[in-house]
Amino acid sequence: MKWESKGIIFSNNQQYNWNKTHAQIPTVDIIGADIFRVYYSTRDDQNRSYTSYFDVSATNPSQIIYEHDSYILPLGESGAFDDCGVMPSSILSKGDDKYFYYIGWNVRNTIPYYLSIGLAIQEESESSFRKFGNGPVLGRNLYEPYLCSTPFVLYDDSKWHMWYMSGTGFETIYDRIEPLYDIKYAYSCDGIHWEAKGQAAIKYKHNKESICRPCVIKEDGIFKMWYTYRSIINYRTDKLKSYRIGYAESRDGIDWTRLDEAVGINIPDEGWDSQMQAYPYVIAHNNRKYMFYNGNGFGQSGIGYAILS
């Protein structure tokens, strides 16, 4: 496997009061034969996250053909799971509808934040998404005591499958509280009510690691996952410990083998992604695979893409 990086294609233009920093967590929908719609998260001057999108040419994703001028979902009401932020994570079509799974943010006092998974639906007759209720479809419970986030959802073999970031605790590193998280698996019969039993899909290599933002394709009977991982120590300043992209394979979508050394994309010596590569989203289109991802600063530098050679 070898990815050919095509460079950065989008960065925050700071035109509006809701998009002052970041273009984070690219989430891609294929619109017909000619357009990739890239949803992304941005932040206002109070560090609250909003979701918007831009369209690129499917034949040349470096070509932006439309940039949306507003956010697509409002923040939740005070006290709701998403009152401090709404970030995209996964989108899929089921019948005539689109299911849009997103991350809801809360700011906390004892820890930096709390995250849950929300759902918005775009019906065929509608031009915009509407939230599916005021609560999350997956949040803290008996098996998820800390947080859950960055879901990827795939409908396969008459079942809805979700792989998601699952918090396993918090640790104080150099007087700063840092989250630990791995990737777990859940399933559903309707895409709304989920069975999550705390089953780890991608496990830690060591006890100072965090893993998140899975993206899965099923190909020739094999589930293939891309994700991002880092150390919890000095990951903001040391590129050797910062986010990079990993890869794993599975026969059943539940038990996975990590194959990070085979991922085929490396952090360059200079440029927009020279410190980190994070939050990959892989799509297959016209016999090619495209990876959209973030670079330095957790999305501050923008969104780029690569093509599988």
C-alpha cells in the first residue's frame, strides 16, 4: 500500500463569526459521479465547534467548486450533550435518506471536555439535516463511563456497524489532564439504537497511547480500517509522538489486526502536515481510493488529500 499525497486543498478563510479557526475532521459524501462533498468542523472565537462543507471535483479534488457560507446544524440547547460543539464524523445513505453521525461537545470543570455521539437525518424531501432528538444515540453508560466520539458507521449484511473512539480514562501529564481512548465496536438494527458492550476493536500498543477517528471499507470480504493514533505525552510539540495514521484489517469487523507499518503514508520533513497527520477519511470511487485528512495543529493548517497508488 502506498499513498501519494496531493497536498493541502482547503484551509479556514475566517470569513464569518462561526469559523475563526480550524478545518477539522473531514467527512466525505459522494454526490453523484462528479462531486465529493467534504464536511468539516470549524470553531468560533469562543472555541465552540460548528460544521459546514465545501464541494470538490471528483476527478480533481484539488479543485473547489463550492464553499458553503453557513453552518448546517445549530448548537444544542443549554445543558444538552452538544451545547458547546457539533463536529462531523460519518455519513451514509440508507434508502432515500442520509444519516449524519456527529460529535457533541460539553465543557467540564473536572476534565477538559465530555463527548457523545449524535445523529442528524436528511430525508429525501429535505434540503438540510435535522437532529434526531435532543439527546445522543451513544453516550456515557455502564460500558462507556468517560466519553465516546468520532464514530464511523457502515451498513453491511443487514446490520449497522459502528466503530468509535471510546474513552478509557484521564491522566495528568505535566499538570495537564489528558484523555486516553481506544476504538470500540457497536452494532444496531436501525442505526439509532446501539448495542455497545465495551468491546475493543483497535487496542493499545502501550498504556500511554490514544487512538481515534476510524474509517472502514469492506473489500473482498475483508474490513479495512484507517485511524489516527498518538502518545499522550508531548504530542503537541514532538512530531515523533504526535498524531499519525494507522491501518488494520479484520475478517468479521470485530477482531482486528493492527498493521500500522503497512499504512503507506509518512509524515514529510516540511509543509502543512510535517508535524502530524490526523483524522483520515477514506472513500472508494471509480476504482480509486482517496484519503482526506488533517495536518498540523489538529486541523488548524487545513485539509489535504492523498490517492492510493
